[in-house]
Amino acid sequence: MKSLDHYFIEKWGINDYVEHRLHHWAKWYSQNNSQNLGYPKESLESRHLNSGGVIHPGRGQKPLPCNPAAEELEAIIGILRQADERIAKALCQDYLYKSEQSLKAKIIGVSLAQYKIDVALARYWLRGWFHAHLMKRIDTSAKSKNNA
């Protein structure tokens, strides 16, 4: 049986698949990057004081948001960061922040031309990573069928 990754790579092609995953990850990251780690933004005492002594139910701890596909890509980008921190930074800047590329390049300390090269290299690296892992899954699946 084919994995969902395999299905979408066949349907869209590896380039569009990686691009889709990156946009999905960036959207998830920007919506959930509150840094509150599941805790409310305001303490119970502070809410009590600011609301005039009225406590509203249902404002306590909330579960952490979960997105396995985005979290998987976050982990893969962590592997990329270990391999080449500069291109990982460029990739993160390009997808996570809305500003001109020249400003993003300046933030990470490279020229605009180098920034564009680094983003392209990161995308190529991700394509290679997904392709290699897809081939590994296919090979493992074929071996298990042959052994059955």
C-alpha cells in the first residue's frame, strides 16, 4: 500500500509536493508560534484583577496544537540545520516571515544573491530527503512482500 506522501508526490511531482509541505508548515508555524507552551497568556490572579473580580470559565490551560505533517517537516528542517545552518536559516526566513527578500538576506547576514541560492539549495535538499525516504519506504515494503 502506498503512503500518502507517495500518492501526493506521484500526483503533484516532488517540487510541488515539497512546496506544499513548506507552505503548510509555515502556516502552522505562524498560527501557533505563541510560545505559551499550552499555558494561558494571563495568570488566574491577573484575570481576576483585570476583569473586576469576575472569573470566566473555560479560560484555563488549552491543549497544545498538534499537526503531525508540520511537526515532521520541522524535525526534517532540524536535520537540515545540523547539516548546513546557513541554508536552513534562509529557508526559514523565506517561508516564515513576510518581508522583502533583501531584508531577509540582511537579517541572516548574506547578500541577496547568496540568499536566493541558499533558499534554492534548501529546497533541493528537502526534495532529496523526501525522495530518499520515499524510496526507502518502497524498498522496505517490497522486501516485506517478498518475505511474506
